[in-house]
Amino acid sequence: MPKYTGTEGKLISAREAKLFTSNHKSVKDQILKDGKNYVEAEFFGLETFQRLIKGCGGDAVGFRVYYGSREENHDGDTPVVTTGGKGKATPRLIIVPVDANGTDLSGLVHVGGHKDMPSDGQVMVDGPICPRLC
């Protein structure tokens, strides 16, 4: 497996990025029709990123972003995590620090993960979502 260097990914123009977001926005009605919550974006603060990186002891060279889903109720001012059908399926991001070997430094269990890895590390979730807070 190749080593990560911290230079992975690429920068694209805002114009190109608009194609990604417009494709996603075009399926909003279908997502809502399917009984799910529509999420356009999620915000994460720099201070929270810095705390996450600091907790890795300097071993992180980047982040892996997992796509996740959980049940949430969006009827009030703030989304509420629910269970038992009291909310709707809601896509959420899970941001995990990763070392040069590609190891999740949080211990998050994933396909292909290390079974002996500790599971007491931290990950970042629950950024304010758009369209509520854009």
C-alpha cells in the first residue's frame, strides 16, 4: 500500500464544484419524497479540526471522510438524533484523522480496518447543516 504524504486530493475551481452541488441539488425532491432529510452541506470549525489533530499526537497527515446516515428529526430549530422511526434517515459526514500508512487514528472500525486497533480515539461529526444554517 502506498504511503500517504498529505498532498492527496486536488483543488478544483468553484465552477467545477458547482457541477457537483447542482447534481446533488437536482435530486432534493426525490430524497424528500423517499422520506429522508435533505442535507446540502455540513460545516466544521477550524478549532474543532485543530483539537482533533492535536489528539493524534502529530501522526495525522490528513483526513478520511466517511459517509454515514442516522435518524434525525428536523422539525424544530435544531436537528435531534432519534430512533424507532421518530425521525428520517439523514446523511452525515464522519471525519477521521489518518496517518501516513492510511490507518484511521480514531480506531473507527471499517471494512479492511485493523481488528486490534483501539476504539477510544476521536472523530468529528455533527457540523451544523445546510439548508438550516447556510
